[in-house]
Amino acid sequence: MIIKVQRLFNNDIYTGGAIYIDGVMKGYTLEDPFRLDKIKGITRIPAGVFQMALRTEGTMNIRYKEKFKFHKGMLYIKNIPNFEYVYIHIGNTAKDTSGCILVGLVAEFCCNSIQKSELCYKSIYPMIAKAILNKENVSIHVVDELIG
């Protein structure tokens, strides 16, 4: 399975983009902005190809397990240079990211937000988790195609 995050634009508050699974658009993404010097929790990850896994440790995993009956572990993006514990998860603004990738069905980039995040997460999580649990190769390709 190939997950693609196509970054479309960046400003000093957030990075907006789209998420695809095996070539099919599934929603929009919102990340922290680019920074030349990384600041923990408020800098987006670099572009690149990374492996996905399910992470079953940590307080976020506990919260998601309580919130979502289908939860098997956080959608964890592994082995990112100078980053750790980066996930795909729910949220609406850059304040919710902490360096992670947020997903949503509605982009309100003019307002620095995405909406219907839980609906998007509920639609993509089962297919990604199933592929990981079936020991398929699941990678995420983060691509900068910025237009603004």
C-alpha cells in the first residue's frame, strides 16, 4: 500500500495538502509549516518515503483506544530523521499537529484548518491498519508540490 501526502502550499502557520491511498484521493492534510531549523512539535517532517507501522504505546494510543472501537494502534510514520512519534491523526488546525499529519474531508485552508477530521480518519484507518496487520509493505510518500 502506498499512502501519498501531496503538499500543495505552505505559509508561516501551516502546510496544506491532500492524502491519497493507492492513487485514490481520500481527503486533505494539514501539517505544521516548513522551518529551516527544526523546532520540536511545530515543524513539519521532511519530504521523503517512510514506512508505516502501528504504535501501541503512549498516552495518545490510550486515548484513541478509548475513542475508537476499531483502534489497533496509532498510524505511526517510522524512521524520520530527527523526528520521533509522528502519526497520522485527527485534528483541525496546526495547533493540533505537534509535527504530525492531520487528515480531514473538508479543506478550509483560507482559515488555516481542515474539518470532518474524524470522518476522514474513520475511512482511512481500517484499510491502513489492516494492511499493516497483514504484514503488507505500507509506505508513506510525502511530496512537496507547493504552489504558494
